[in-house]
Amino acid sequence: MQELPDDQGGIGRHKCAACAYEQGYQDGRNRIMTIDIAQVVGSLSESQAQNQRHKSPHVAYMRGYYDGILKSFS
């Protein structure tokens, strides 16, 4: 979470970045090909937990997706 950029505005405000990462990871592992990022971010729980406070859920999702895709090959 530390490497993620801050995001304090718009649709991502106070959304759970860790949840976004996990959703992206699962989607990547399953090689989901159609992604509606607005729907994904909009469906996330709100969270201001310390490690993910004000972190970008968009970037967290994409990082998780990337990691999940890589894992799907092993």
C-alpha cells in the first residue's frame, strides 16, 4: 500500500484500497477480460484504515490485477 499514490478526491475518495487490490488480484488470476473500473471502485467498501488511508483504489486494483495475471501463469 505504501507505493500507491494518494487519492483524496472523486469516486475513489475513502474507498478501500486493500479491497480494490484483492478484487483486482482475483480478476487477474481468473483472467477476466472485461473490466468496468467505475463499477469496481463504486462497489468498494469505505475505509480509512491507516495503511490504505487516502490511497488510490484505481491503482490498487490495477496492481492487484497485474499480480494476479502473473500468478495465473504459475
